[in-house]
Amino acid sequence: MENIDWNNLGFGYVKTDYNIRCTYKNGEWGELEVSNSEYFPMHIAATAIHYGQESFEGLKAFRGKDGKIRIFRMDENARRMQDSSDGTLMPRLPIEKFEEAVLKAVKLNERFVPPYESGASLYIRPVMFGTGAEVGVKPAKEYMFILFVTPVGPYFKGGFQATPFVIMREYDRSAPLGMGKYKVGGNYAASLVAGKKAHELGYSNVFYLDAKEKKYIDECGAANFFGIKGNSYVTPESTSILPSITNKSLMVLAEEFGLKVERRHIQVEELATFEEAGACGTAAVISPIERIDDYDKNITYKLTKNGKPGPVCEKLYNRLRAIQYGDEPDKYGWVTILD
Ligand SMILES: Cc1ncc(COP(=O)(O)O)c(C=O)c1O
């Protein structure tokens, strides 16, 4: 066994033993295959590399205090990948096949699931792409689904922390009637330049407004936004954001805590009225937002007191992590325990 320093893992690629593959040919998906190669030979005219016919997912497996491995809401990721297929004219991978691939990959790479105490987890990355050769812009006739896993460190190494975000009106990530609601590679390519600039300016990520009117809040980098205002959990309704599974889960937990959940348009100026806010997603669960600077308008929205995460963010974060690691009962049936 390679010496993995579980306590100092970052969010990067670490080679594991096996990955799972499945090919689509002659109008149907084949059987799942296990591979120990990190490579895949591809046709030079594959639609994935020319026209971006591609989608991916991201989910995690956690090792509990009891040593058991828990996978969080994989049926939701399977469904979202089907939506991405619909949006890119790729064939839908059946939900059962997706789940079987997840379970198989985690099981075969069990030794890479970090110990409970490390706060780290196993990141699961399914990806699907057109492999068939086409030169015109059209969908491929053949596809590949690959699923690999890689151990990742805890997002907050020095404890739960709040970070600043920036609104930069010169960049859009996705259009209102475009691809933002799907998890497709092109959206991330489209975010790289803005992300680089935000990092250079000292921000943790870009805070996107709706591309059409630049009036409403969309997303924060690769995470959904929520704000806490009085007794409400407020999160954007938008056609250009990814439906986050973490956000969907937090909405349930917010209600459990007696908060009112509001999914609606949020005007950027409303940021001034939130007591707390967070960016939520698989990577961080919740990344509390310290402040948001509207770069072009020179306005700062403060979303923390003394730069510290607020109590509601912390409570939601702890509750969701406790379900994921099995410290608290899985009362919503979100977790699949590996045999
Ligand atoms: C653009 C974008 N928004 C939101 C999210 C958060 O989604 P989830 O909670 O399902 O990880 C992600 C990450 O998957 C993302 O890439």
C-alpha cells in the first residue's frame, strides 16, 4: 500500500486500483467492465473532444466511526447525469447501472476510503462522453461511461472558515436558456478565466449573476448559493444554475430546524439583508461566505460578523456531515451502506 498521508490530502487526483467502464454501441449500453488502466484510447474525431459532447458527476463515500462506508444520495447523481444526457443528446445511462458502477468502484477501491478520524472522504467521479467519430456537428453513435474514485482531503483543514467571493460583470458562466442546468464540461471551461482572475484578486471564487439582466443571483463558482435571513433559508430559482444535491438536502434540514425555505429570484441588492450566507456543494458541504464584493460597482456585502461563519451555517454543516459519516441516523434514506 502506498503511504497515503490521510491527514494531509488535498483535492487532487490520487491513483487508485480500479475504474469501471461501460460502452454504448448499436443503440445499447453493454456490461460494466473493470479496468486497472488510467488511460483510454480515443478516436481523433470523437465528438467529445470536438464538440464537447460530455457530462460528469461528483459524489462522495465516507467511512464512519463504525468502519462502514456510506455513499451519499447516488440516485440523485444518477438522475442528474440522465438530465445531462438529455441536454447533450447522449444516451441515458440507467440509474441501476450507475449505482452498480458506484458500488463496484468503491468496493474494489475500499482501501482508499480514508479513515473516519481524518475527515477525508472518497470522491467518486463518473464521466460520459461521445466516442464515435463525426466531423459535422452531430451526436455520436457510440459513447463511453467511466467511473473512477480518488481520496480527497477535508475541505476545511483549519476548521470551518468563511471566505470572500466576487461579482465580476464582464464574465458569464451560462445563459438563461443554455447549459447551466446540466453538469457538462463546457460550463467549467467557460468559468476558468473568471476563476483565475478571482483567485488572483484574492477571492475564493466568482459569484455569478444571471447573464441576461445581471440583476439576480445565480451561483458561486461550482456551488449553489443560499442566504439566511431571519427565519428563512433563501436560495435562487434560476434556469442557469446546476440543481445541487447538497442544496436540496440542506433545504430539507433547514425545514427540520424550523426555517422557512424560499426558492425564488434573489436580487443582488438583497444580499445586504442576509445575516449569513453560504456556497454549498459536494466538495465543501457549506463554504460560508465572508463577504461578496461587487467589483464593478465597488460595493461590499458583508455576510459574517467578524469574518466568522454564522450559527445557522454551522448547524446545517454539522447536521449534514453527521448524516454522511453515520454519526446521526439517516432518517431520510439518503445513505447507501456498502456491504
Ligand atoms: C456549477 C455547480 N453548481 C453547484 C454544484 C453543487 O452541486 P452538488 O451539491 O450536487 O455537488 C456543483 C458541484 O457539483 C457545480 O459544479
